[in-house]
Amino acid sequence: FGQRLRRVRITTAASTDAWRIKEALELPTPILDVAARVFNGIEAGGAWPIALLYGVAPLLPEAGMAASEGADKRRPITALSLWYRAYASIRYRQMQPWVKQ
């Protein structure tokens, strides 16, 4: 997890679980290993923690549009947990060779 977290921009906003990348990078490696074991347990059939089940989808103004424009001039983005984003990124990269076959 530590290697993947170091690739995330420090200026990224806090995630839905309130973690900021700068805070996560300050955690010692054994704690990051625990996070990896949590995801391994989930993959083995364990339950997803509630904090990882939900995302937030704010509507952001399109480039060049005023914040006061209506919903039709906005685009949704989905914000997820920092930990889920790191996990998904790791698995995505691991699956690329298989997908390209």
C-alpha cells in the first residue's frame, strides 16, 4: 500500500473516510500491512467495512462555467475512500497483463 500511496498527489482532497494522503504516508509500514491484510480478507469472502461501501458524488461545474449554473452544466465525480482507491489501483495494475491477453 505504501508504494501506491506515494504515487497519489499530496494535494488530493480528503477522502470520504476523512483520510488525507499526507496522513496515510506518515503511517508506519506495519500499519499499511494491516490495511493490505484487511483487503486480502475481503477478497477471501469477508465483509466490506461500511466506510468502504459508499461514495459521494458531488456535481462540479464544467470548466469555464460559473458555480451558480444549473445541474445540466455540472459533471458528477465520485469520491471514494483513500484506502479503497489504493486497493483498486493495485488490483487494476495487477490485472492489466491478463486483460491485454
